[in-house]
Amino acid sequence: MAEYMTGLKRTHYCGDLRISDVGKEVTVCGWVQRCRDLGQLIFIDLRDRSGIVQLAFTDKTDREIFAKAFACRGEFVLAAKGTVCERSAKNYDIPTGEIEVTVSDLRVLSKAQTPPFEIVDESETNEELRLRYRYLDLRRRPLLNNLMMRSKISKVARDYFAENGFVEIETPMMIKSTPEGARDYLVPSRIHNGKFYALPQSPQIYKQLLMVSGFDRYIQLARCFRDEDLRADRQPEFTQIDMELSFVDVEDILEINEGFFKRLFKEVLGQELETPFTRMTYADAMENYGSDKPDVRFGMKIQDISDLVKDCGFGVFTGAIENGGSVRAIVAKNAASTYTRKEIDKLTEYVRGIGAKGLAYVRWVDEPNASFKKFMTDDELAAIYDRLGAEKGDVILIVADKNSTVLSTLGALRLKIAKRLDIIPDEFKFVWIVDFPFFEKDEESGEWVAMHHPFTMPKEDCIQYLDTDPSKVIAKAYDLTLNGVELSSGSMRITDPELQQRMFRALKLTDEEIEAKFGFLVEAYKYGAPPHGGMGIGLDRVTMLLCGADSLRDVTAFPKVQNASELMSACPAPVDKESLDVLGIALTD
Amino acid sequence: MAEYMTGLKRTHYCGDLRISDVGKEVTVCGWVQRCRDLGQLIFIDLRDRSGIVQLAFTDKTDREIFAKAFACRGEFVLAAKGTVCERSAKNYDIPTGEIEVTVSDLRVLSKAQTPPFEIVDESETNEELRLRYRYLDLRRRPLLNNLMMRSKISKVARDYFAENGFVEIETPMMIKSTPEGARDYLVPSRIHNGKFYALPQSPQIYKQLLMVSGFDRYIQLARCFRDEDLRADRQPEFTQIDMELSFVDVEDILEINEGFFKRLFKEVLGQELETPFTRMTYADAMENYGSDKPDVRFGMKIQDISDLVKDCGFGVFTGAIENGGSVRAIVAKNAASTYTRKEIDKLTEYVRGIGAKGLAYVRWVDEPNASFKKFMTDDELAAIYDRLGAEKGDVILIVADKNSTVLSTLGALRLKIAKRLDIIPDEFKFVWIVDFPFFEKDEESGEWVAMHHPFTMPKEDCIQYLDTDPSKVIAKAYDLTLNGVELSSGSMRITDPELQQRMFRALKLTDEEIEAKFGFLVEAYKYGAPPHGGMGIGLDRVTMLLCGADSLRDVTAFPKVQNASELMSACPAPVDKESLDVLGIALTD
């Protein structure tokens, strides 16, 4: 039978005891991390969420207590009362290593079977087994700390935004399904058979309505749901620090969020972040980094050499330019020894896998050795090296294709090479990406489609081009990126019903489509809406970056795996027919 | 076309301006509450979430601005720049009533159609219309304030529990369906056709697992879902301040929550709550108030007169006692003039509606007039009046039946009469109900069934009766009640697998049932669980009581109505067949 804590009350967490506590009578509680039986001496490392403390049982210990300690095994749960004593053999590796608790009362609150894997910081057990026993995996210090840090991040977010006048409002989780965006998770209605709720992909519509209502500044740490096929870094449910502000413009929103991250880094990491963050236009990000979420911790920018090669003898280059494309390059400094001919061949294979036709290169060991040198004069080659600032030891990689392919390919190569060369500093570099184009041309249909949701506000001075030249319309949209990861996305919204109608027309939406997709939201804006905008910050992703974790699963208490199932509870699971009957649904196969 | 805020930036909220701001140049933004056109003078009351300020346009105002002001209508959205001036005619009813803003720049940010109902504090518009235009209804001050207060309550909760070492952990929203308790909302899986997730009725299992993991103190403001037929005071989704603590016992949990409510009342209402709250056993609550959520703001306790009437000549009384029941009474002081014969007849009808066979009474106008006087001697009657402390002017109401009926009937009567007599003081009286019986006898089957979930811990000194006398087993369960409303329910949990098995056997659960209902949770407790317990506080209900709101709908941003639909978005709604096909389900009718 288990023992009870009757008469005992915890006085300290294990990890908090220090040399200054020597002489105190304390009661600590926790799990047995390790037992060492030295005959007349038994040491037990007792673990709780704060850390570990050593319990000591000696020849002076009451024999019954000693016998209990002797019977302890890993993961037993104990309450121990005793006196804090200075250790003779100190362990300066842990914060409590100068002391131990000489135990006078011990209760075995719970015994434990041998766990299916050892509770150690670096587990080599496969993740599937660990996920099945998630409650044991969460005992491991790295996971425990990650989730405690996540809690702290949420708290800082709520404190900061509350101090800045934001009101946290809970929006519904069972909402109307919208045919936009990713796939909704559906919830069949029992009362209204044949009808369904949807789980929200975000509180977008509701937060806009809250601005129409006059709440002025809204925040919510909102659970969001997307029924997508999961990639490594996705979860079917995730959390967003979701906000919306009235009577502001883009710059106000960026500033308030810079303030948040400054506060967050200070409180959670003890780091001073420099603000304002870099603002980079979408066009510049694409031109220089081939990505709308550039990792700017290192250079290796993309450079355009189209003008230098437009008349050269290399058809791959000239052809790309004649077809409206370009020829661009990146220079990997001091990479010639790493990137042998064979390694560059692998890069060529890689770029073919992501849509490019091929890769031209210059490998400069002693002399620059260009893969395309037979098509060029020495002067032409020299002009390229000069433009790119290439030197002995460098590798130049060149892609010639239509612009979108050139940029995305070189952007991907840039990251891949930087990782391989290990030249990315371990620091945090935030960049705001601003001035997104409003429309993009669908490559297949040639139609202009909205890059953002159709309530995104265009810059005031672009509105004139809405009907005449969509390519000139810039959206009041902005993304926050950190080290090449998109943390947040947001925009100002259209609040003028007339402008909204022009936008719908530019997107060729029929009245029926508008009504079906946005009916009550469009109606709401007829009754007086303030200028407003907002954004949503991916809490899971922020936590992952701040914890230095490799996966969202490591910052989520009970994550789902790639096929959206949870291994511990074996969910989803079949339900009985009666449950389906009352919902008016049946399985089709 | 709408105007923009370009060049203007809000400096103050409308409601914050005071006489001390006179002379300042300010910019305020908001909605037009009211326009008054006095010819050469125009006054506009501008409203934002903080309050209202008067804008003034005079004969010195630029004519273009004056014309814009003239064209303003209710609910237009404005930004106004101007100078704070002292009013000649002051209005001391509102905080800004001593000043006005003499406007020098005005922008009409958004025009507004005439709303379907007026935006005033006390709306007489029917709720259905208001719910359809919820975003307009939320502009009304009482609702706006309720939701701002809800936000504050959440913030205080998070602050308090964080300061006390609680970690907020987000548990999953898509979990395994359990056949226990209320009906789950189900979510069909697209990847695993034929399988379903369920929306959580509470994070119960997950929070217990977090204790097994060693998080020690968990808090979450958790959204919970129950697919029940809605009563007036229910919502299909609601929020719980959910917590669980390790290495504690009942009293620790009660104390920490008393601290929370003390803090909450201080910060939100500016009121000092007295702690500790009254602790009342379930048995006492039932005996004295006929309810496990007694409203103790007034007396009128139930009194047992069985011993006085057990040998009297009134068969209704003696019969009830002979059948193991009792005869009990309440005294409504000074109620004789309110409760005429006719009114008492209505009470009799009422008690019959809730399961009693009838109602005996004494109406004491000049002389005590007992409905059963012909069956009793004067001495017997006098003994009753004496025992009950009844006097001239009082009404005594007596029920004779089996105990459960007597108590529930008198409990209900007590509340009904107190409301009618308007004797309930406007104050907050918290009571902890403790020492719940572990089992109750199912009246139909005669079997012992658990009153709480089967993981509830019995009091240690009752464990011995588990197999022999279930009636003697008291649960470590506790409810927090406020003014007759249950705010919270909680318990200590069983952490000893052996005791858990005995409990399952006492409840006659088979191994298959245990595995199906609690499989992985039972498994988890084999690996070392700390003593732990917790509770969940109904945030919606707490907010309602603190706001003095009549309905959960008045403290929920976007509530659903009785049939679980949301009128604004018309949800739930049909979805297309393709969406169902990918889920492997079809409608059955």
C-alpha cells in the first residue's frame, strides 16, 4: 500500500536548496532519479520540476526509514523530511551540489514499475515509444523546461499586451465553415442533422468584427485548426498570439510588436534585442535572398549578371534572358575545398529537384574554373568575377531561367550551402517584410489572384491602379521573419464597403460568391468600421526558436504525429453507431 | 469615399479627457453617439470603449470641417483633432462632462447605415435581432463592459496562479472520445476515415497526466465542450479555469483558491472578501438548505420536526416517518400578508410539480392557522411552533415524505419564497461544500454508483469501508458555491493503482470496461504518481456573477442560442458533398 503525506507539508522544491539553507529542517517531494547503496550509506537523487537534491541515509538514520530507502527504485515518488547538511564531497555541476538532506522521515507515496525507457536528458529511445508514454517523456528535463518556457512566453505576451491596452476576448471554436484557405475540421451537429460546425483556422472574421464593435485592441492566444497533410513542422492544432488594433496604421502595429519581442527576449532569454527591426520590401527580399523569409544572419546575396551575359555565346544564359528571365549568381566564399566537382554535381541534382533546369558554376581553386568557359571570352568571364567580387577559394553558382525559378533556386541553394559551410552565426535576426504585391498572376490561368485575403487594404496611393494595372498595387501587408522562419503575418483591412466591392470585382468574385463566403462580414462593415489591422504570431514556432528545439512536438505537451494521430491515447478512434445515428451521419466505407 | 487618418494619430481615448487637459491639442477617434445641430453650433458625442466626449464645431470652425460635421450621422466613425476647452454648460453626469474638444481637423473614416436598432445601454430590441447583429449589440456599453471585465478576470487569474507557481499548459482540443459523462462533440478524421476525434468536455485526463509528468502545478483557461440540450444558463462551449496541484491535500487547494477569489474581488470589484470561506459538509448543506449549493445569504433553514409529530394523529406525517422518511419545515418570517391562502395554494401546486405529494402549512395572521390542525392537539401544535421559533406574522411550510424529497422540496421552496419576499441581501457569500459521499444508491437499481468520477480519492480513514459499507465512504471532493450557484467542482485523485482497482471493483467495472474507458490513464499511474488534486472554476459563471449579468450570453462575445446555433453567422451550416466524401461519411437523411 502507498503511504500518505499526512503530517508532512512540502517546504521547498528540490532544486532550490542551497548552502545557505544548511541547518534548516525541510520537506521535499519528488521522483527518485537515482539510488546509490553504499552499504551503511544510501544516497537518493530526488527530482522535481525545479531540479535534483541528494537525500542521505546514514548509520544514524532510523532503521525503518533506512529500510524504506533501501527498497526505493527509480521513479518512486517520495516525500522526505530532514535537515539540510553540507556535503563532504561537493558536486559543483548542479546548483544543489554543495548540500544534501539528511532524512528523518520518509514516505513512499507511490511505487513505480520500471519505465519503458530511462528518464534522462538525452534519450536515445525512438520517438514513437516516447510519444506512447508521453507522460514519462515529459519527465525528461529538456521537454519539461520547454513547456515551462512556453508558459512563460504566453505569460509575457499577455502581460505586455494587457499593459498596452489590449483586451483578451475568447472567440468561438465552433464556427461556420468557410470554403476559403486550408481544409476545415468539421463537427456534425446533433440538433441540426445535416449541418456542421467548423473548427476555426484562425479567429480572423471574429477579430475584425470585434473592431467593428469598438473593442479597439484585441488579443487572444487562440487555438487554430487546419486539416492539412502534416509536414514535419506542422500540427493539426496550433496556437496563435492573435491581435487586432483600431485607429492605427502599419507602422503602429510593427512598433507595438517590436516592443513585445524586445520584452520577451529580455524576460525569457535575458537578451537585449535591438529595435526597430530591419524593414525589407518583398521585392528586395526576393531579389537579394530569393525568399520572402530571408535569413539575414549571413550574406551570400543573390546578384544579377544578366546585363553581363546577355550577348555572350552561352545559349543557356542568353536564352533565359530572351525569354524574359535572368541570369543570377551567388558566391560561396572559401567554399572551393568543400565543394568539389562531385559535391557540385550533387547541388545540380538538388536544384533540378526543385524546378531549375541546371546549375552553372565557377570553382576557383587556383584558377577560376567555369563550367561554361568554352562559351565565353576571358573578358566576359573577368567581368563576371569582378561584378560578383569573387576570389580565389570561392565557388560561384549561377542559375539562368525565368525570374521566379532563378530566385527561388538560388534562395534555396544559399541556405543549403550556408548550413553546409556552417557560417550561420548563432544569433536572432528579425526582419519585417513589407510592401507585398497585392495580386500575383496565376502562372497557369494568367489571371490576377489575391496574395492575401481579399479584405487586405491596399496602400492608399495604389488604389488608383486597382482597375487598370493590378501589378502596381501594393498591399498593406507585413510578415515578421526570424532567422529565415516566418513567425507572423498580418495586414491592414479594408473598412470602406465601396473599396471592398471594387476589390471583389478586381478578383472577379460574383455577388453569390461574396455572399456565400463573406456574407455577414460584408454586412457588418456597412455600420461604421474603424481603420484597423492586426497579425497573428505563431506561438509554437516562437517557442521552438527560443528553446532551440528541433520540432514543434518538443514544445507541445501532447502533440500529434504526421498522420494527425496521438499515439498515447490512440486517437482518433472509432465510435459506436449510436453516436453517429444521433448526428445523422453514417460511414461510407 | 472614406477618408484616411493620414497625418493624424490618436492621442487620447474619448473617455479619458478631464478638466486638467484644458488647453491641450488632442486627437480622439470613435463612433458618433449623437449629433446636435444648433444652427451655428454643432455638438457631436463621440464614443469609444472608454466613454464619450463632446466635439464642438462653432462659427470659428473652418467651413469645410463644419460642413463635414453637419453631414455626420449616428455610428459614423470619426477622427477629430482639436483643443480641449472648458464647457460653458457642464454635465456632471459623465466623467468628461466638464470639457469639450473644439475641433480643428475632422476625418470621416467610415460612414454608417442606420443600424437595425439603436446603440443604447438599455436596449428593448428583442435578443434575436441583437444576436444577428452581434457586432452592433457589442457596441452597447453593458456588453462592452462585461467583456472587458471578463478579460480582466482572466488576467487576474493568470497573474495570481503564475505568482503561485502554476504553469499554464495547453492540452489538446482534438482528443479521444470517452463514453463517460455528457455527449462529446465529434470530429471525423480525413486521414483515418471511420475514426473520430472528440472535443474535450474538460482537460481532466491530460491534467492528471501532467501531474504524473511532474509539472507540479498546472493551470489552463481551457475551452470545454458539451453536446447537451441547452438550458438557459448553458453554452455548448465554455471556459474553465482549470487547475491541478501535486503534493497537496484538500485544504491546500481550498486555501489557494480562496486566495484567488480574494485577489479577484479586490482587483475587479475593489471589495475585501473575508477568508477562509465557510466549509460546510454535504450532509449539513442538505439537512439545513436542502441543496448542495446553498444560498446562505439568508436564513430560513430547514428544521426537522419528525420527533414532534411521529405519534400525532395526522397520517400524512406519521406515514412518512414510518416509511423511513421525515417531516420538516421552513419558517418564512413576516410572510403571512404576502402568502395568502391563494398564494399558498400556488406553492402547493409548485411543490407537486417538483415531486412532492403536498404541502402542509401554518399561516399565522392573528392566530396560527394550521392546515392540519384538526389532526393535532393544541399541545402538539404549540410544540411545533415553539421548536420552529414561529411567531405572529410568519408562515410555516411543512413537507412530509422520503428524506430526499422533503429536503429538495423545502430547499426549492426556501429559494422561491426568499426571492418573492425580497429578503436576499446583495452581497457575495462563498461556501465550500466538502465531505461528499463517495457513492449514492441508484434509486431504481439499488446499486451503489460513484457520485464523482471513479478517480476521486476517498478519505484515508474511510478506505476500510470500501468493500463492506459504501455508505460510510466519504470522498475527498469539494465544490465551491457562491450565492447558491456552483462555481467549481474538484477532488483529490487516486494515485495508488491497487486502490484504484478496488474502486473499480466496488463500481463493478469489468477489466474490458476499465481498459476501454481509462486504458492509458490507468497505465500511467503505474509509473509513479504524486498525490494530487484539482478543480475547475466556471469562468463564464464567475464573470456573470461579478458583472451582475442575467445570462451567459451577456458575458460571451459570440454566444450560441438554445438550439446551439449562432445567429450572426448562421452556423451550423450545410457543407458540400465533397467535404463529406473525403471524411468517409454521408448524411443519413
